[in-house]
Amino acid sequence: MRLSTRNQLTGTIADLDVGSVMAVVKIRLDGGEQVITSSVTRDAALELDLKVGQPATVFIKSTEVTVGVE
């Protein structure tokens, strides 16, 4: 598979919460304790057969990233 998305991070699925419509996937990135959280449709999670402990790649394509602090 070839993709135009340049931001690709590898890791392992650390947690998966599949609801009636959406699923929340937490991926622990390789080489550390950082976790990326993604919301996907329930159908996508089932179609991909996502499972805790499974290796996965996070693809990030965004025109804006916002950070806020006080």
C-alpha cells in the first residue's frame, strides 16, 4: 500500500472500546509511553478486526493541530 500521508507512527493497540456506533482506539507508540487516541466507526473497527496487543500504524493527516495551556 502506498499513501500520501507523511506522518506515520507505529505502535501497538493498548485499549479498544467498541460502542454501538463508534470505537475508541488507543495506540501506544513504539519506543515510549506516548499514546495516540483515535475515534473510528464501529464498522471500521470490526472490518479491520482490531484487537488489543495488535501492531498498528497511526496515519495523521491534518491541516491544523491546536494545543492549549493555562
